[in-house]
Amino acid sequence: MDDGGMSWQGVVPPVVISPFANERVREWPIAHYRRFIERVLCEHRVPVAIVGTRAQRVRADELVRGFSYPEVVNTAGRLSWRQLVRLIDAAPYVVANNSGIAHLAAVRGCWTLCLFSGSHSWVEWMPRGPRVVVITRVTSCAPCALGGGRCPHRTACMTDLAPDAAFELFDERRASCHRDGAAREFVTPPAGGASLAAGSAEALPGAGLPPPSTAFPPGEVTMSRHSPAFERRFTIRAAELSRPEAYRPRGEDAPPSGAVIEFDARHQQETDEEVLFYGPYISLDPGIYLFTPEGELDGKLQIRFTHQGGELIKELAIDSFGPLVLAVTRKLDAFEVVGMRTPELRSLRLQSIAVHHIDPSRN
Amino acid sequence: VLLDSGRDRPYEFYILTFFACRPMSFPQPAELAWADPLSQQSRDLVLFLLSHSALEPALRSPWLIEVRLQETDPPASLLPDTFVLDIAADELASAHCVFPRLGDAQHCILLRNVLQCVPDYRRFIAGAFTKLACGGFLIVIVPHQFLYERKLQVPSRHKRAHLRFYTPGALLAETEEALDPCCYRVRLLADNDSGFDYRAPLDTVPAGGHDIVLCLQKLAPMPWRAAMEQDESQSTAYTAPHPYLPPYDGGDRAYRVITPDAGEIRRLIVLKLDHRGDFIMAVPAFQILRRAFPAAAITLVCGSWNRQEAQDLELFDRVVAFDFFAEDPSAGTASSSDADPCEQFAALMAEEACDLAIDLRLYGETRGLLKVIEARHKAGFDPHDEFPWLTIPLNLPAPTITGRAEQGVILANKFHTRDGEHLAFAVIFPAGLIMAQGQSLIWGPYVTLGPGHYDFEVLVEPGMEDFELCYDLAADGGQRILGAGVIRVERARFARLTLASLRAIKQFEFRLMAQSAGAAPPFRFMGLRYRRQGVYTGVHQREAMALLAHLVALRLEHPYTVNRVMGDPDG
């Protein structure tokens, strides 16, 4: 998937936070969003993506400043509407004011927390959908239809809507809906979300923008009240892995989409480069990972799992392609799979690596 | 000036030589001589830096901090007299942690080709910046995406550790994310392509400069920065007494939490208690409800006279007769029972708990019956917010009521006069009064008229011969003129006026004025007769009930419940 120049691969889909609206009186204070994000990072242990328009980017900068990247990513002004829809489809939940993003998330069946100001009647304008929680302050001056005007009460309906209370009310309601069966089906992405699949990337809205290293994967995220564990499957394609210069045809930039990584000892004896492939520099959340290479292997291949530019996590030699288990106990950045030749390696044909992530601690 | 940190000469020499000249004069490129191991690319970069006068204050710093990767080859610092902070590959994830080792108030920190390898660029930039003194400089050098990488997306074709690619815009965007824009100014943002070989193939590292250089200067804290947080649209400063009541009444500081309702609609009770014609018009609504809730058990409660027709429809699982109204009110066949119908109905429905109850009668008499039914959702018409306990109210106006014609007379005693005399229900103007042109004779009554089309009849009679008077119609106590003209005061008939207003007319005023100066003829003013024309727009009863049924179906597609949760505004 591409998200405004970002190749989200291999990390948990982020919570989407849309802190803006067409009228300032409808917006929750930035300080409240900051506190809310702190709770998300601390207690839900999922990354956060801030969404907005290009004009809102400066204010989005205010919000993300001080938070780590890529725990909190500022996508304001960098996503097309279609990319935004995909991001929302994959998100564990969306937090927004009374704005278009709240309505979008609601109708797409995403868990949505709408922080609704007193400027409008919630009866008339709140987002509607199967997994929507709307929180308002009960104020006697609402609805005021203030629009772009000044609020004489320092927008009490929003400033007094405490972030800790909102976080806890949402969490509690979401959990109780799971228990009661309101979320009868909790599979994201819903219809259309399969477009997250690898190979569906569309042209980047700004090719010059730097693609951050971390990304969430193409694939399917499943969270169900019937199975408390968080599960996710995605694929690392050969095209996402890099090859040393010695093993790539001269002038080739990177393997084209759908390409395979091939090695044949009979034709490549002249090079002493041990590394056959490496990448894809993704972030991994804690959990159990099953890596299943797909292709053909003749002989012995050395596999190294590393992170942060080479720190070894696990190393093993394989002589056939089957599931490789990796237990990740803490979040890993710049995760890398390195394939290395051994004297016993005769040939290799690697098409992709299927990844199955299970996090039993999350529901 | 000899730039030499090579193997043959002591590094101190290099430092001393360059440092010696630095505070005195900025070296010109021609004055520089090079020695290994500073690479050609590094030399190009130094020349590039020295060629920008905007960087002169930064490079003149008595003390430079260069932050770079440990593996940087050759190991020489870019500039002499530099304290080097190396970041090892396994430190990159926490690269921002290197800065606490530095003392505060640094004059210049140079991030040399390291940012692209640091996962958390935001904290890394901020960490370096916080170590600067006010007026100090942060210089960031990163490889250019379209000079060094020459790729559209990661991974890098040259360095596996490069996590991101940079353009000047991308570098600035990361900086703006990391730093408060009020605390720095950009002194230089430039591409270094000096000597770059644009014809070099993609799989080579081209010779020449291939960097982006960004230089920021740290500013002293702005005294207005904190105030900037208080956006003007968020509050209003008052100099006069606060004109508004507080937003929380009676200390009730609560949250309203609207959450998905997990329950399904399995049992449904529909009330249609009025007469035969009303029942016939409700059939489309019945059909809509059946389609919307195909698996629900639907009980219809209707007058006994409609029971058979209801059963014949085959839309209901059960039909219950309850005669709230008389079958034929014109015959005076009202129920002889003195019992409260709501109590009777409550007894009838005692065992009839359901998920949804709907009253399809437009008028509110039967809404009390709905109230006694035990149901999670209750739906009905409520145009005037009379039944706040309805969970699905439809505030559809009833054209017969809201559009009804109105008529009446505003008697003369509601009007004011100065020259005339109030006598019973008239104002008498005797003969011989001398008036100025345009002098007001009658004014009032300052009442509110609803929106609509009005016909007025001015009840004024001449004492002798016919004559003419000026008039005007105004709103807001005379401040806004709606119409004006001349009426003829005749014995045979009253003058008629018309007025149309889409909005309510507050403090409606009608005035009669003298048309000309001189002696006015005698006349008698008895008031103003008015009629507001009826409005025939709106929806048919059949449509209204169908709309209510559709509303219920749509609302319960994603049902919700509303709860009040007490909470302190502060958290």
C-alpha cells in the first residue's frame, strides 16, 4: 500500500486521528488530542496517524511534535482521498471531531470515536454507523450554531471534554459492545479493504516526498470477539527485498514487481558476496511471527533476522522452505531478513515471504 | 590554509591551522589546500559550505559539534576544530540519546549524513536543537534523493541503512514537525551538486556533491508564543459584564455518550388507534415496517372497528383491539367508561414488553399510551418537543395546524394616537384639527405576526366627505418599512392592503398619516382587520406515516443508546 509516499509495511495499522474540522468551534483542543495520543501509545500500544489537509499540516505538526516517529505519523496533506479511505479501513479505530472523516469512518464500519462539539445538534449531525461512539459535553448553551463565530464560554463543550474521560469512555463502550455482540463482525478492512493487498499501489501523490521506513502491511487484519488474539497476515514480496550489486543485473534499479530472487551457484561462482538478499526494513510489533518463504531451495541457505541496521535477533540455516518462527518481545524497528549463501547452497528461487503475525496479548 | 587530517601530518596541525584563521577571516576556497584522507566529496562539501555567506556565522563558531555515523569513512571530521559524536549502528534507534552527553548552549551542531539513518528523526532533530544556545546553528546535511539515491522510494541502492530519502521540501517538513517554528529561522536550504556527474548511470555513486544542506538558527523564546496557543476563535475577552448564562446549569456536569445498541428488534408494537380512513392511509407504513423487520413479531393495536381489516392485511403476527377513540365521534358514541384509558392500556400491555413501539397517529392524544409500553425504542410524531421520552421522534409539521388560515381584528384601543380621542372601540378625530403634512395620526399595535400572506382591512370611516390618508406597514417598531401608500377613506367600503412576509414580523406597526397640511376632515378609526392565508404545502398523512416508518427503519439500521455520565469538566 502507498500512503502519500509512505510504504506502510509490516507494522500494525495505525489509529487514525483527524483533529480538524471545517470550523474551529468543532475542534477538540490540540492539547487534548496530545493527551489522548499518549494514552493510545501507552495502553493500546498501536501507532497513530494524524490526517488532515495540506493547509492543516502546520497544526498537525504542533500535534505530533515531541512524539516519536514512527509511533506518531503526520500524514496531513500527503494522502489522496482514496489512500485515506484505505488507511481508515485498516485502522483499529478512528478519532475525529464532527467532521467528514468521522462520517467516512462510521459508514465504513470502523470503530469511530466522535468528539462532538455543542455547535451542532448531535441528533442531527452525529456520524452514524455500527461502531460509532459519540461523546458530547452536556451544556445548556448547545446547540449554538456558532459556526465560525467566537464562543463566549471558551468552547467549554470541547475544552471541558476531558481527554482521559474520552479515552476511558470509548474504551469501555467499545469493550462492552464486543461483549454484547454489537460488533457482530469485527474484521477490517471491510469490503474494499482488500485493496491494501500488495501490488495495488497507485501512483504516489508526491514522488519527491520521502517514504518513511516503516509501514503497515498489505494484508488482512482480523480481530474478533470470538478469537481474542490479534492476527495479521501479510506478504513480503521479492520486489521489496534488496540485492547486493553483485547479484543484480547491471543497471537494474530494483526487482520489478512480481520478480523473484534467483541464485544459481553454477553461474555465480565468481563472486564472493555472501549476502543474497536483505530487507524490507519494517517495524514489527511484539508477538509471534511465522515467516514462510515461497519458492524453491536446493541446498543450505543461511537466514539472519536483524534489526536496527544489523543487530542480530536470530540466525538459522535451512535446507527447505517452511515456516520460520520468530518471537518478538518488544517493538523492533528497521527489521531485516538477510539471506546468505553457504558453500552448500546450489540454487535459490525466492518469490515472497508470507508473514503471519499473532499477538495473543491484544484483543 | 591547509586542510589536512591525513596520516602524514598530525591532525592537530590541521585543526590549529584552520582554527587559527577561523575567528579572523573566513577562508576563501582558493586559499584551501587538501590532504588525505578527506575525500573528494567531503572537500566539495566543505567548499560548498564555505561558499555560502549565510553559513559564515555558523562556521565561525569557536566550537563545532559534528554528529555522524560511526562507520563514516574516512574518519576525519568535515571541518577542523570539531568535536565528533559518533553514533554506532546499534545506537540509531535511540540516536536522540546521544545529545544529553553534550553540554548545553552549543554554538553549532552539524548533523552530517546521519539523519537518513535515524528512525525517529523527530526526536533526533529536537534533541540536537535543544543543545544549542540562543543564536546557535544547526546544520543538517543529508543525501539528496535525486542526486545520491536517484530512486523514487526506499530501499537505497547504495546504503542499506538509509531509511528515508530527502528532497529539500522533505527535509524542511521533518524539521517543521520536530521544532516549534517560532524558535528558529532558516538561514540556508540548498542543494549541493557541485561537480555532480549527471550522466553517471544509476548503479554508480556519482562523483561530485549530492547533498542537501539546511542551516537553522535558534531564536530566543518569543514572549508571545504562549498567547499564540490561545486561538482567537476559541474565546472572547470581555470588558463588559458577561452577558451569557453559564454553560452548566445546576452543577450538572455530565457527558453524553452515544453508543451502538447491541440489541436486535425482535418484538414490535404498532399503535394505530384512530378511525377507518386513518387506518387505510397507514397501510403503506405497515408494509414498510414489515419489510424492514421481516423476522420480528409485530403486534398491531387498533380500534375494534379496524381489527378485521388489519388481520386481512396479513402483515401482523397479532392484532389487539383497543378503543381509545369512539368509532363514530359525530354520533356521540364516546366510551362510557370513566377509567383512564392509559391505565386500561397499561393493564392490557402489562406482559407485552417489546424492543420497539410506534404510534402512527400524527396528533399527540395517543402518545400517552406509547409511554406505558415497555420498549427500548419508542417512535412517534413530535413536532413541538412535547414527548422528550421518545427515542425516535419525527418533528414533521402538520400542514392543517401549522398552515392554517388565521383571521381576527386588532381593535382601535390597541393603537396609539395624539390628536384623536379613544372612545370605546374607536378613535375619533373631530372636524377642524389642523395637521402638518405627514403627521402621524394612528400608530400601533406592536404585535408579532407569523410569516405568511396577509390581507388587511383598515376600519376607518369618514365623518363627512371621502378623503385620503397616507399609511405605512413596518416591522421592528417602525424601523423597517415593509410597505407604504395612500388609502381612500370612504363611507361605502373599507380600504384593503396586502402584505407578504417569509419571516415573522416582530413589533408590527401600522400607521396612518395626514396626506397634506391644513384642516383635516373628521373620521373614525375602529381598528385593523386581518387574515393570514392558509398554506397548502406539506406531506400527506399517508406519506407522513410512511416517513415515520422509514425513519424507524433507517434509525434502527444502526441503533444507538444515549447515556449521561457524570464527570467533572476538568477530567
